[in-house]
Amino acid sequence: MTLVILGEIGQLGLELARRTDPAETVILGREVAEFTDPESCAALVRDSGASAVINTVAYTAVDQAEREEALAATINATTPGAI
């Protein structure tokens, strides 16, 4: 089984990466995945051959998200939906 974890710098992503078998886990962070591009993220996951995916990516800066509503919606809804 191959597990893909999206997001590697937040609390959840770091903890999941620490607790999984590196031989069976692919971690995709910002340097590889462009979370504002739903189709490219979906392609990365598809091409990984993953058996399971855990998405830990989220736009969580509430005040800033109110100013950048479209960006927050893409990261929190559209990209996960594409995956």
C-alpha cells in the first residue's frame, strides 16, 4: 500500500509523516505540489499510484482568508475536490 500525505509543514502533516513507514509513504509539500492548482495536484496524486490519500493542507489564516476568499476556497475546497 502506498500512502500519500499532502502537506508536510503543518502540525498534522508532520505528525503523520513521523508515524508512517517512509517506504510506503509519499509526502507532497509545497516544493512539489501547487495547492492553488487543483488539476496539477490531482495529477500528482494520480501519478503516485497511491492506495490512500490524506490531505492535511488548509488555508487557516481566518482574517486573511476573508480578504483572499477565492484563494482560500481553492485550497480548502476546489483542490481537495479535484483530488
